[in-house]
Amino acid sequence: MSIDAMEQLYQQVILDHAREPHGRGLQPLGLLAGESHQINPTCGDEVTLRVELDDAGGPIVRDVSWDGQGCSISQASLSVLHDLVVGADLEEVDRLAGTFRALMNARGLGLDDDAEELLGDATAFTGVAKYPARIKCALLGWAALQDALIKTGATSPGTPQEDA
């Protein structure tokens, strides 16, 4: 597939997630849950994200719900984040967050095949990483997730999630 065709496919994935976002609509907080509100001061995008964990057999992300406003990149990134982390244990969430951050730091060059397979639809943000002003848009939801997980008490500042 040509680079132009791949970029068009990636753009379509982002637009699809922005138009029909997964996880949008805040759900009530459960017993093992956290909430975070984050704002991107450079563009005004903002999100309130709630994460609920299931501690049966080790903390697993039971649900992520969110509400926010902003560009299609921030909204689509939240939708993709939802799809990636619901059902994942905290170690996997750390791995996903670190890999997504690495993708954003790759400045559009992409990652190896294993990393891109792990990220699934999030690989569509490869082109976003070419534009430093847009990287914060893509990472907004991930910052909210990190903060919300800390607020659950299941993870703490300084864990791999924070350094991701």
C-alpha cells in the first residue's frame, strides 16, 4: 500500500472514531474508580474521564467513560484509548500508554510491527506525531487516564504509567 493510501486510511480511522466515539458519556463512579479532568491549554481541548477497575484477580479496567470537547484528534484518541484499555490489566495499560507515547515521540516515523500491532487503531495517529502542536491533543486522554488511575489508589505517582 502506498504512503498516500496509508495516510488516507489512517485519517479515515481518526474521523470514524471522532464521529462515533466509543466510551463517550460519563458513567457513575463505582467503588474502585477514579476521575480526572484535563485541559490542553494550547488549544482548549478538554476531557473528563472516569475509570472503573475490577479487583477480582488483580486490577483490570472494567470501564472507561468520558465526556469532552475538542478537535477530532483528541476525541478520536479518547475513543481508541477506550477500546484498547477496557478489559486490560494495569500492566497492559502501562504498556499501551508507553507504546502510544513512543508513537507520539517518533515524529511520524512509526514503530516496529509488534508495537503497531499492540496499538491497533491507535497506529492511525502516526501522522499526527509529525505535528508537535497536535501531539498534546492525542495524549490528552492518556494523561487523564493516568491521573484517574492514580485516584483509584490502584497505582501511584512514579509507577511506569506515569513515566510512559
